[in-house]
Amino acid sequence: MPKAKSPVYTLLGGAGAMGQITFKDLIETTPAGSQIIIADYQLEKAQALVKACGRKGVKAVQVNIHEPQAALK
């Protein structure tokens, strides 16, 4: 039987105030092995969240919501 893939969660605007609350909730409630992507224009803030959580499978990417085609790359 094929192994199930781990879920991937993408949090758009994750470095902002509401995004940080949602990110904390995801860290506390998602199963181990899940991937969480913090997508935000403020890359440094997103990277700080990744570093602070200390969990594998979490990464930060820079995204400008005013350029949606760039986010698809």
C-alpha cells in the first residue's frame, strides 16, 4: 500500500499579527511530519517565526500578494 503524503499548509500573510496567531495554532494542532509554509512579503519576519518554532518541515517564502502570478512559482 502506498504511503500517504504529509499534509502541506500554506499560510499567506503568516508574519502579520493574525498570521502569527494562526501559525501558532498550526504548530500546536498539526500532526508531526506536516509541512507548514509561511508566505509573506516580510521575509525576515517569516524566517524569524520559522527559527523560533524549531520544528522540522516549516519554511518561509517571500510572496507579494499584489503579484499573484509570482506566487505560483
